[in-house]
Amino acid sequence: MQDIRIEHLALSDYEAVFSFWNSCDGLHMHHDYSETLEGFSHFLERNPDLCFVARDGEKIIGAVLGSHDGRRGFINHMAVSSEYRKKGIGRMLIHNVIESLKSVGIRKILIFVLKNSPDAQAFWKHLGFSKEDIIDIHSLVV
């Protein structure tokens, strides 16, 4: 575990990162346009300094997408490989996203957490995120 590093996520990481996310428990992938190479490329173009990958050597062990709308920041698709959890890797990934968002003036950060994932719920609470029960999420795929 001594070769763990956090790096900016690159378009060349697309296949490995999506394969990693698809293998992680507690992460829901929509398998729509946003998760194609084209959608991923568009996301990275808009948020080049907000997306990170954790590696142990060359092995991807964690990844996160960050974004913002100019007022609020968002954390998307954050996961750490099960054998690397509770070692501070998730905290390092989120720290990078938070610091990058703060550097562009974003002070409120939102995360969408699956209701049926108690481990994820506990992780975010441990990091200081509080649950907001004031909205329901609705989506439309066009």
C-alpha cells in the first residue's frame, strides 16, 4: 500500500474506471449517454480539475467525479475498492474534490447516496455531510 497515489482522472482512464465502478458494491451506474466515452469526455472537459483516481501501483483502487454548477458542487460516482476501504483513500479522494471546489468559490457540496447503502451513508456522515430530506430526485433521459 505504499505506492498509493491520487491523480487527476484522464480520458484515457475511461475503460478502466468504468469497469472498476461497475465492479463496486453500493454504486449504481445508469448505463446511459453520461456513461459512454463521449459523455465521460464531455464531463471531463467541463470539470478537468475535479475528477480524481486513486492507484496502488497501476491498479485503480478508487475514483470520483466532481462537478459544479457555479453555486453548488457535486460529488458523483465515488467508490473505493472493498479491500482498500477504511484506509483513508476515500477521504483523500474527497479532500481533493473539496479543495478544488473551494478554490473556485464553491462552498456547498452535494452528494447523491443510494438509500440501500448503509456503509455509504455512514461514510458520508463520518465526513461531515448531513442528510437533507427536503427534496426528491427526479430524472429524465432525453
